Amino acid sequence: MDGEQLSFPSLESSTTETNDTSPRIESLQQEQSNQETWAEGGPPLGDSRHLSTEEHVTLNNESFTITSTDQEKLLLLNKNTELRRVNKELMKLNQDWDQVYHSATTSLHHRLKALELENNAIKQLNCRLLRRDHQQQAAQQYYEQALIQEIKKNEELQNYIQLLERRTQKPETDCKQTSFIPAIHTPCPKSAAAGHPNLPHSKESTYKTSPSLSPAGRSPGACSQGKGQRISFPPGVLGESEQEVQDLKEQVAALRCQTEIYEAEYQTEHTELKHTQQDNIRLRKKREEMRQQVALLTEQLKVYEDDFWKERSDKQMLQRLLLQKRPQSKQPVLVPRC
């Protein structure tokens, strides 16, 4: 288009020059012929109305010259073509920007959906970890209470064993002290018996004196004869007490094993609780990072949208200016005036 616009004025100038030269040649030829006819003494033949050579030349020149209005029309035509070319380029640029904007928005929307799905998965995992944490805390409290109860029971049983050992180690009594010995009932502590299923509920150690030591089965001179002598218990009573002590020792050993098991379970639960707390902290950090990434992506999307709308408004304004500058009349056509 530019080459055509540039070549058009050159062609017009060449045509004007040829048009200017051809009338001059014709006018010179007519002038010579008129001079010859006037020299011969007669007017030129062929037309009743004769014009002078100068008027004829001026008429020819006026009919074939380009006026200022034609030049303005040519300039407007060139400007119109140039503005059309610029408009096409702007439309192409607008389409490119539309494609870039749509591709960027679609990619950002896909990424945002992926981040939302990942965030939901992290939330679900966090809820599960919180539930597990609460369960482990409840189990920890239960094991702590059970351990404290077992320790108390263990202490009570140890005290009871020491009491029985003291009683078995002191079988000697004075005659004055053994003059009247009722049946000694030493029941097992109810708290220890109720707390341990291994112990029988009706477990009571009953120690009775032999009939020889009772007031009815003793002779009046037994006190004087028994002075300075040891009182011997029947072998059955001592065997029963030793058996009870052995059973209690076995129960204490079993309770110690149970306390060790409870302690080991408590340690494992404590370590698992620490691991879950660390996982929870790591997931919270990751969740914060995801939130920051989502906020950054939303800001980028907003910036892209602002740029897109700004470019679109600028293009619309430029198109309006182009439409305002475009002439309303038809394109000018050069027609030689006669």
C-alpha cells in the first residue's frame, strides 16, 4: 500500500507534465499556422469563432492541472489507508493479548484448583491427626492413672508383706503375754483385694493359737513350767503363712511386670504423641505456605486482569479516535475537468 501511495503522485506528476507539454506543442503549431494564414491575408478556416493562442493555452492548462482540493483529497486518502493499516495491526495485537490472557487465566485457574484440592487433603489429614492426638492423650491419661493405682497397690502389698514377715519372724512370746491370746484375724486390705483380680476376694489370713496355748487347754502349772522355754507353733500354721507370703511375692512380681509393661507402653505412646505433634506442626507450616501461594496467585491474576482491561480500554479509545478521524465522504476519484 505504501508503494502504491508513493507511486501515485509520481504518475500524476508525469501525466501533468505530458499534458502540459502536449498543449504547448499544439499551441505553437496553431500559432504558426495562424501566422501563416494571417500573413496570407485571410482568417483561418473551419470555425466562425476564433480564439487567440494565449486564451487557448490557458484553457488547456486549467483543464489538466491538479488543484489544492485534489491534493488534500490525496493526502486524506493516504492517511486513511495508513490508519487502516494501524487499525489492522492493533486488532491483531488485541487478539494476541486475548489469547495470552485466556491462556494465563486458564493455567492459573487450574493451578488454583489443584492447590485447593491439596489444601482440602491437608485439612482432612490434619483433622485425622488431631483426632489421633486426642485419642493418644486420653490413652496417656488412662495409662497414667492406671500406673499410679498400680504403684499404690504395689506399695500396699509390700507393706502387708513386711508386716507378715515381721509376724513370722517373732514367734516367741512370754507366758504373761500368752495367758490369753484370742484368734487374730488379719484380713487383706480391701482396696488391694478389690483392685487386683489376681487376688481372691475372700482372702484372709487367720492366725490362731494352738489348743495347748488356750486358757482351757493349759494346766495350772504350765506357766511356771514354760518360763524360759520357747513356745512352738504347729507346723501347719507356719506353712500356711509362708505359702501366703510366697503367693504375695509372686503377685508383687506380676504387678512389677505389669508396671514395667505400662511404663513401656507409656513411653511408646509418648514418643508417638511427639511424632504426631511434629507432623501436625509440619502440616501447619505447609498449609501456611499453600495459603501464601494462593494469595500470590490471586494477586498475579488480579494484575493480569487489570493489565488486560487497561489494554482493552486503550485500544477502544484508539479505535474511537480512528473512527472520528475517518472521513465520512466517499473516496476521492481524480477526474479531468473540461
